Amino acid sequence: MIAHSPGNKYRKLAPNLRAAAEQGHGTLLTFGGAYSNHLRATAAAGRLLGLATIGVVRGDELAARPLNPSLERCAADGMRLHFVSRADYRRRTEPAFHAELRAHFGDVYLVPEGGSNALAVEGCAALGRELRGRTDVAAVACGTGGTLAGLAAGLAPGQRALGIPVLKGGFLDGEVARLQRAAYGGRRGDWSLDDRFHCGGYARTTGELDAFAAAFSARHALPQLDRVYVAKLLYGLAALAEEGAFAPGTTVTAVVTG
């Protein structure tokens, strides 16, 4: 079963937007790469709600010009794009870097990369609750881990969540656990990650992934699959099924978040 949930960015952002409003902030600042869906969602939310938005973008500005369609959409929605070096971007979780950004931009409400924080986890738990009684395994492609952390927490006992990372590095186990500790004080739900299907890293692809995606689309009369998240999720699930990872009769849901 494939469950389409384009609202995972909304689920992450909504509680943060409420917190920003409650604290009296008029500007959101967040982080992302040049093709970040999270940056696009934040820019759109800012436009709709009348909030200023700043996107701290990984990479050199000159190399990013002309803007790709994703960043172009951010700019059209009023987001101020602030490009930083890859070295500085690696500091995106450091309080000292946050202090530098606030000194430069003034009073901002800071939303982490991918929108993933304790508030976002609680927002994504609703996704797990919606799948209670409907599946045995709920699988999702993972970037920052926030959706998986919430999804797992919302599922019922006996259900499990499976994350397919789209970045290489093997760091998400610790990050999902950290997010759940921040949201709930400890681990919640039955979850795991399989790190074999990132195809070289974020937005990277391989001939095998491209062939799988093309065949899947043709077989099911679907538009071209997104290579960043969706194709890697489905490719991973197909490989796991061939390996016998799911017992006969298991209902597996691919949660397509966008």
C-alpha cells in the first residue's frame, strides 16, 4: 500500500509556526540545501501568514546563480536567501553559529534543517496515528529523521516504522533517538533504519535506481518518480521484499511525503 502524505512539511512546520506566533516573532530563519523542499515550504508558509523568511543555503552564491527552480520559488515567495560555505553550514546546529545569525539578522525564530525538532516530532506523530490498524510496517524516506521519529511514536503497539535514509553517513539512528528524547524523554515505538539505498547521497542517483524508477512508473502508469525521496524509498522496499525481509501476509505501507 502507498499512502501519500504531502503534509509532512506542514506537520513539522505547523507547531513551529504556532510557537513563533506565541513568542511574538515576525521572522523565521531556517536551513537547507539548494533543492530543499523544507525551504520551499517555509517560504510559502511565510508568504501565506505574513511572516518574513530567511533561508540559510548550503553552498556558494555565485555557483547557485541563476537560481534553480526550487530556490527561485523560495525567492518568489519572499524568502531572503543567505548563502554560506559548506564549512559554515556544518555549524548549523551550533549555538554559537545561531548567535552569529541572530546578531546579523536580528530577532528571528530559528527552525532547524528539515524542520526537525521536538515540536516537529509531535506534529508528525499524527501521521502514525492515522495509520493505526491499517498496516504492519510503515516505511518512509528519511532526510533529517523528524518524520520517522514522529511516525514511530504515533503507531500502535505491534506496528513498526522503517526509515530509508536518502543521505549517506549512517548518522540518523542517533538523530532519530535524539529527537524522540527531546520530544518524549526517551525512545518511542518500534523503528529501524536501512542505510543501503541512498545511492551515493542526497539527490544522487545510479543507473540501477533510474531503471527501477522508469520501470515502476511505466508498470503503474505513474508520472516520473521523484529521485530524491520517493524512488529510493520504493527501490529499498522492493529490494527488501526480494530478500524476504517481510513475512508472507505482511502489509507494508510506503508513506510518500512529497
